[in-house]
Amino acid sequence: MRIKADGILTEIKYHPSPNQDARPDAKDIAGIIIHNISLPPGEFGGGWIDDLFLNKLDPTAHPYFEQIAELRVSTHLLIRRDGEVIQYVPFYQRAWHAGESQWDERACCNDFTIGIEVEGCDEQVFEPIQYQQLAKTIYTLCEHYPLLSTATIKGHQEIAPDRKTDPGPYFDWDKLKSLLGSE
């Protein structure tokens, strides 16, 4: 796995989201935010996540979708339950994943972070292959972007604690740290 000149990973599917724009400084990629997502909530598989990030979610397909179909959100990457990685936004662009957020003294986390959604929810464990793919992806990102390291990773709940709980209590940070070889 490597990052091509166009900001897209090799060996993955790319589904370009319209929900992106230019970062204030394309070289200022200084953090990775881990999220979880399942659509409908607690259900896995299918194309609903793609539809959300591509602005194609049918509000009549599930009652929950009525609440979120008009959202304009995206992420750089999704890691599905089976380990498949899908990219929606080139890394040099800003994905709309963190919302109102703050990383230490820096606000507007979308400006300087890469968003990675892991298909899952706050109530269930994640799959071992997801952690393996996440670690492999993080290594690739750290090799390519000099401001990133295994120490520049946070959960969504850490940068938006009043609004978010993901990646949730079942996300095994120790397992990820072990795969990354960090403490």
C-alpha cells in the first residue's frame, strides 16, 4: 500500500465524495481521527455508508435515514468489517468528518487531520482484520506525511467530547497500539 501523487491509496476502492474542499494548508496534515459508523445504526454491510458520503442516501429506505439524508459529510477512508478499505477524499483535500472539534489548542480539526471511519458501533467489538488494515494504513500515512506519527491519533470523542462517543468503548486502543508497535 502506498499513496499516489493524486492523494489516493493504491490497492483500495476509490469513491470520490462531493463533500470535500481545499485544506487551508495542504502540507499541514498533523493528525488522524478514528471514528465508527454503521448504517442503519448497529447494522453492517450494504451500500448505505457509501450512499451517505456520496449524497445518495434514500431517506425512505429506513426511518433513521430521514434524519441524516440531508447531511453533507465525508471521510478520507472507511475500513469495512471484512477489512476492505474505501477512500472518499484525497488526503491533500479536507474531508468533512470531525465537525465542530478541538485538538489540544487547535480548532477546526478537519483542516489538519485525516478521518478514518471503522465500520462498527459503540455497542460491539471490531473485527481483527479491521485493526490490521487500520495499522497498515496508519503506517503508510506516517511514512508519507512527516507531521504524522503513531502519537498523533485520537478518537472522535477526544476532539468533540460533548457531541461524540466514537469510536466507542469497544474500540481496542491497546490492540491498535500493539499492532503499531507503540505504547
